[in-house]
Amino acid sequence: MAKPPAHTFTCSACGAVHKKWVGRCDACGGWNTIAEEAPLSAGPKALGAKGRAIPLTDLATQEAAPPRAPSGMEELDRVLGGGLVPASAILVGGDPGIGKSTLLLQAAASFARTGLKCMYISGEEAAAQVQMRAARLGLTDAPVILGTETNLRDILTTLDAERPALAVIDSIQTMWLDTVDSAPGSVSQVRAAAHELVTFAKRRGVAVVLVGHVTKEGQIAGPRVVEHMVDTVLYFEGERGHQFRILRAVKNRFGPADEIGVFEMTGMGLAQVTNPSALFLSDRDAPAPGSAVFAGIEGTRPVLTEIQALVAPSTLGTPRRTVVGIDSGRLSTILAVLEARCAIPFAGLDVFLNVAGGMRVSEPAADLAVAAALLSAREDVAIPPDMVLFGEISLSGALRPVTQTENRLKEASKLGFSQAALPARSKTGGGEGMRVREMADLTAFVGEMFGAG
Ligand code: TYD
Ligand code: MG
């Protein structure tokens, strides 16, 4: 008699399959990421069994570009690539309590007010809780259909009967299928539930938004495969203590990735921030040492952010390096380049680096602004308050031009800045009425800004 297929153990972070449970995944090194999984089916069919031929087509017989339904929330529509694509599957991830449910209730209401049939299914909150939130957000008049359920079979039956244009499932971790024998939130349940919902979206022409919780390491809890299954992955992020929230497209089959939408969490829900630069710079007054303004690009939009540094003598054997909003590896590299190429040591000094307003900066173009903030803090010399900086620092100490120089300068000029420090050979266009100070390398920058260094 054939043995029933054994249960397997799958890593929820990287998807590696193990024969038995282990505390640490050998494939990705993650701790406590292994979860038990029931076999998907009763075993493979005999190899001789033939499948059916699939229907084939060619590239030319595609329909026109998908029509998009804008929600009227401009920040959301931009991140979606211009509006909601029918029958698409979207995953929205974020830390618990960051505001995902608030955002999606507001989005569902916005879509519903444009005449789209919208359904909001909550598996986490009771109907009364969602209704109370809707009352607080002033959304009670929006024609959103509300359901509270976690059984996916019932949800799919309901969706099939109602056929909304958009269904929000809050959250994918609470959904369970009775065909999969493990607890809700487990790898197999999340994967199976996401698969059912995505397949349903494609087959029935219903756009689905899946809400997902993010683990401490910043991954959407559950297997990575969920991210591969959907068309669009959005992250809702922000610092707890700050009111700014950023919706970031990390994957989008229907639009540019890396696009961001900026919101502000208020007592009345999320408000859109249409001019983020002004917001991130709003509390700058007198010129202060340790502060540099970086002219960055987020998606298709230029955004100015303030980089702040503090450098102080350390009492520790290994000085502190504390970073918020920038990759700490990047800081180490810049410190090493300053030390090796410009002979400016940071040994024995604690370094604190922070991006103001809870923004995250991942562009290498921020290097020059980071170096400027560090030097300004170390030398106690303020950078001119009307200056923006950008440019990538290479390991040799050379400054490398970055993309979209003109757009960065234009935004800076619009916000009242009048000079810019940037790499030599940048394509500045007309310079946008700015005093452009081009520098070939970090040594030249140090010389020009801080005397001999
Ligand atoms: P929520 O949308 O429930 O977060 P998530 O679904 O990501 O877990 O948001 C919870 C937080 O948002 C909570 O701490 C309170 C805050 N909040 C406001 O500040 N203003 C509001 O109008 C609402 C609805 C929530
Ligand atoms: Mg929630």
C-alpha cells in the first residue's frame, strides 16, 4: 500500500523545504521561520496520465491597455500607476497599527463614491468596530458593502454572488480554507488563501486587495510566494512616533515601481500630502550644523529631505553608529571613504544619523548629503541653509553624477533654494536659476565647504 505523503516543513521567509522541524533555516539563516505544512494533494498522479492541451494565442491579439479606475485619492492613484486595474491583485503590507485598515477603508469609500461596487471584508474586526471607524472618518454615506468573515469558502461564494469591482480582504493572515489542514496565519493557509483569491480575481474580473502583516524583518508574514502571485505589492510604512505614512510600490505589473504616495495620520484618518518636500522640511529655521538637505527622487517625483547628523566624543571602546532612515552599511562606507580618501577620522566619535520626518532614503544619490551632514556636525560648521546636495560617492572618493539632475534642481528652486552642490559632469540643463557648484571628488567638496578640511 502506498504510504500517505509525509508532512513537510517550509521556511516562511525563503520557502526552503526541510524534512523535519529545525529552529534555524539553513537556506536563509532565519530563526523560528520553519512551519509545518500538510501535503497539497493525495500524491502525484501516474506519470502516464495526459493533461489537456491549453489554448494558445499570439502577442498581437491583446486587448487595449487596461482601463483604469481612479479613486480620486491622488496619492493612492499615483502609486497604483494611474488607478485601479480591473481584475488585478494587490498586496498591501505594513506593520500592525501603521494604518492599513484605515487606508483601505478610505480607499474603498473613495472608489465606491466614484460608482464602483466595493466590498470590504474584515477578518480582524467586528462589523461594529469597522462602522465606528467609518463614522470617525466621515465615510458612513459611502456605498461600501461590509462583511466580517474569515472562512474563505464563504467569502468566495459571497463575492461570486455579489460580483463587486473591488474586494478588500483585511487581512490575508486571518483567512482560512477548510481544505488545508493547518491554523490560520500558517504558511500553507496564507499561500492557499492568497492563491484562491488571486485566481478568483483573474477568473471573475474582481480586483482584490489583500492586506498583509509584515514581520520584524520587514517581510510580509507568510511565504514570499504571495508577493510573486499578485500583480502589485505596496508597502505602507512610517515611524510610529511620526504622523507621516508612505505608501510605496515595490512591485507593479501595471505601473512604475518605487512610486510613493505620502499621507499624514490625523484624528480624522489619513490626509493626503501633495507637496511632501515642504512637509519634510517644514521645521527648519536657523542654519544648524549637522543638517544637509538632500534633493532626492522618489518614484517619478522629486522630494527634498533633511539629513541630520550628530557627532560626539565616545566613551565606548567601539563608538556608536546609530542610523534612522538610511542603510547603516551606506553610512559605514561613507565614513570609511572620508577617513581613507580625505583623512578625516571618525574613530573615537559616536555618530548618529537621521532622516527628518520619518522618511526612508534608499538612493545612492544621498551619499553627498550624508557626507555633508557628517562633516558639518564634526566641524561644527553649518551648511548654507539655501543649499541642496546630491551625488553618489564612489569608493575612490570620486563623485558620480546621478539621474534626473534637472528635476532635482527644479524642485529645489521651487522651494526657495538657490544653490546646489553636485558631482562634476552632471547634466544640469539650464541650472534652473540655481548657483550650481560642481565638484569632481569628495576632497574638492571638503576643501570648498569646510576650508582645507
Ligand atoms: P489601523 O488602520 O487599525 O492599522 P492596521 O490596520 O495597519 O493595523 O490604524 C491604527 C492606528 O491608527 C491606531 O493607532 C489609531 C490610528 N488612527 C488615527 O490616528 N486616526 C484615525 O482616524 C484612525 C482611524 C486611526
Ligand atoms: Mg488592521
